[in-house]
Amino acid sequence: MSIKGKAFIAGVYEHPERHLPDRTLPQIHADVALGALADAGLSTSDVDAYYSAGDAPGFGVLSMVDYLGLNCHYVNDTETGGSSYLVHAQHAAAAIAAGHIDVALITLAGKPRTGGDAPGGSGRAGGAPEAPFESQWGMSVPGGYALAAQRHMYEFGTTSEQLAEVKVAASTHAQHNPHAFLQDVVTVDEVLESPMISDPLHRLDCCVITDGGGAMVIVSESVANRLTRHAIPILGTGSFVKSSQSGRIDLSHTGAV
């Protein structure tokens, strides 16, 4: 069944703050949910489906539906790590195309900066089957990415200078975002001169650790047609389960290729 032209992105919202010591996790979910609904010109009473992942507190989506005051007949808490919310968009579009729902709300929220295990930790993957065989030897999130980078260097001749261009590009865009945590443009040399975290990745190669969240509203064509703003049609989606952190794995190729 094709979803092309049957589901539309009607509203999006990114929390403007990057340090939220005075907001609870449910409050951040609520902040971004209300922001995305307002962007779409909708309200909580319009939502009939809710999606979130492991960052939803308590009993997950069940607790958040109650907290947000939603009247949903469809919930989904698919957990695929950082890609969860892309998968949620895929699932929401499919549910809309099948006629099960009309307005899907997707939320993400986190507080790793003020209260989490993000710095160098294994995060939500800490209880994964392979964790006992890796974590005790010092494997961390930066370490895993460093292994992938080393393999890419070996296989394709990639250089540290080329990897640094990723940070340079990100900082170039960040200067135009008033909510960006780091707004200063950096050079390749500055990336390479920053402290080594896990060879070949330097500190400036790594993600910053921030609080925050985001949300998206996906709607059916009938809902999109009555909104006062232009909704963006979803033309297609795809997902692939390739491997975990160990075992059947090829660090230099994604499932897309």
C-alpha cells in the first residue's frame, strides 16, 4: 500500500531551550506537543494517535496520553534509538493511509544535560544483549562511532580533515539558529586541534549534550485540506534493520546501501 499523497506534515516544533533544569520530562513533552499543534492550527482535542519512544516517562505513551489530556484510539511506542521518531513518522503515515487515524502527534524530550547518563555512556542501549560483552571493556557511544570512522578510513581512505568538515558545516548552519547551543563557526584546524576523545574523533567531532525536545504533527488529506496553512505531503518512507553494535555488522555501510 502506497502512502504517497495520503499523509501530510502539518506542524513541527523544536524546544527553544538547551538547558532545562526547572522543567520535568513530561513538561518538555507537553511544551513541544503544544508547540507543534499550534504550528498546525490544531489542538489536543484533534489528536487521535500518539507516538513516542523510550523517553516517554512512566508507562510511556500511556502515561503521556493521560498527562497531555489526549483522547487517542491509537498509540505507538516503537523504540529504535535515535531513529525512533523517523520510524514513528513512517508508522503514522501508514496508519493514516490505511484509514485508521487522522491526526498523529509525535513527541521527543530529554534532559541528558541536567540529569542523564549521556556523557560517554551507553544510554538506552545499556541493557542490550551485547552490552555485557562490550561495556565492561570500556565501550562508549563515542567509541562505537570511532570504530566506524576507523573502518571507513581503512576502506575508503577517509581523512580526519574530511570528517572535520561535518562539524564545520554544522557550525556554519548553527550561526543562523538563535537557539543553537554552539553558534560560533569553527574551522577544520580547530576541530583537529580539539582534544582527542576516541581516535580518530576529536571533541569537536562529537555531539553536544543538551536538554530539549521536538514534536511533529502528521495528518490525513481531509484534515490537511481544512487547515489554514500549507501541509507538506509525505512522498515515501523506508526503514531497514541491519545489525546491532556487535555480531552481524559492517561498520562502513548502512542498510540503505
